[in-house]
Amino acid sequence: MDIGKNIARLRHELGYTQEALAARLHVSCAAVSKWEHGVSQTKGY
């Protein structure tokens, strides 16, 4: 399973919308969408 699918699965399990997750992570909704669709990778901080 790729990271985008994991992010989406966990987000759904926690009951977050993309907007709510973005707010919690201090990123844009577009960033969350891109992560989930494999358009952009997360940085390995």
C-alpha cells in the first residue's frame, strides 16, 4: 500500500475531512489532496 492510500485510510478512520486534516497539519487542502493522490510526496523531516 502506498503512502497516499495510508494517509487517506487513516484520515477516514479518524473522521477527518481533507480540510480538517490540513488545518491540523498547518498545510493547504491542496497539499493533502496531492499526498493522497500521489502527486506530491511528504518531506522526510
